[in-house]
Amino acid sequence: MKHSYYTQCKQRGQIGILIIGGILVVLAIAGGAYFLGNSSFLGKSAQTTPVTQPATQTVKPQPTPISQSTTSAEMTNWKTYKNSIYQFSYPKEWYIQETINTEKFYLSQQDVLAGLPNYVFSVNSYEKKLLLNKITFDDPVGTRKETADKVFTTKTRSLTIDNHAAFELQSEVLPGSQTDAKSGIGIYIDMGQKAVYLTIDQKVDPEYSLIHQILSTFKFADQNFKSNGDFVHTCPTTKNLNCQPLIDSSMVPFCKPDYLSWAEQNCPGLSVVR
């Protein structure tokens, strides 16, 4: 009997252990499922929803128009220079030396007579094709080039001058340059096949306010003069024009290429010596 009772108890104990083990297994499975479920939820919650940024549009810089305002009191007594292409005003203290394609301005008459390269302001006419090795109208703002021996030029901004496209540049002349270039600001103005180039000495205009005052007075024949009758070509009083080198300064306006082209077509009997 004892043996039978002992056997029954042992069997009951084994069954109980199995039951407890089964319960623990069930609890472990349920806990694992709960943990995995929460982990998945947290993982999804932690993900950041990508935000689509609106596409940015590249805005092309617009040329800065030069205002044609001449209200400055100091400009009321300025002189006016005019040729067949353009006119502008300049300080009355300056003296001009005029050649066929260039106007140079000096601070004294002695400098003009001496022909020294110490002019403070100049206006030059170029064929645009001559700008190939320099900064051109097609170069973006910020372009920097060595345009002469130890002369570095940077395109600083685009402009509009009397309805003509233009751009501003800054020249820096390094020590040891074998040129007569001066550090300063320059302006190129588009004239179709040609370009007009203005430059001013930085020592005369350190803040570059003077050159912009001059630019505000610029007017071009194709935009202003012919429409109001103020600037119309007329035939010279002489039938013979001598436009060879070392011509008299009074003849320079008549020897400008654009004037000669007009005069030869509209002034009968005119003879031009080039």
C-alpha cells in the first residue's frame, strides 16, 4: 500500500511540474509577442516622415539701371562733351585730350600738352571682337581674369545705361606690372558691334561715386539725339577732310568712323584722306 501511495504522489508531482512548465511557456510566448508588438510600434513611431522641400528657382540677377538724375549741386557747372555717338558731362576742372577713338581727361592743361599717361578718366571705343582675351558681356558676374601683365580684372555687376546693356569691373594692378594700367573701376557699354569703355583712376574717385555721376549723364545718339533734333549729322564746311595721324584736334569729330560713313553717303563732293 505504501508503495502504491508513493507512486501516486510521485505521478501527481510530475503532472504538476508539467502543468507549471506549460504555464511558464505560455507566459513566455505571450510576453515575447507583447514585446515584439510594442517594439514594432515604437520603431514605426520613431521614423520621420520625409518632408518634400519645394523646388527652388534660380533667379537670374537683373542689371542695375543707372539713374539719369543730375540734381547734384556740384554737377550744375559741369562741362558737356558730345560726339556723334554719345554725350556726357564731366567736372569743369578737367581738361580733355581727344583722339579718333579715345577721350582722355587730365587735371591740368600742362598734362594734356605733355601727353603723359597720367589721365584720370578716359572713354574708349573698341570693336567688341577685341574683348576676346578680356572680360566680355557673356561672362557671369564674379569672373576674374588676368587681362594684362599683373593686372587682374573682376566683373562686379551688370548695368543698364541709357537703355544699353553694360557691366562694371574692378581692376587691380599688382606691383611689378609692366603696363601703365591703374587700379580702379571700369564700365563697358554695349553698342552693337562696338563697346564703349570708361575707366577712372581710383586715386581720384576712391568711393566710385564720381564715375556714377558721370554715367548718369550719358546719352547715346541712337536713343536720344536724333529723336529730339538736338544731335543731327551735318556736312562739313570743307570739301576735303584730312584724317591722317596727327590731325588737328578740331577735326577729330569729323574723322570718327561713324561720321565718315554717314558723310561719304550724304555729302556730295566730299574727299577724305585717311
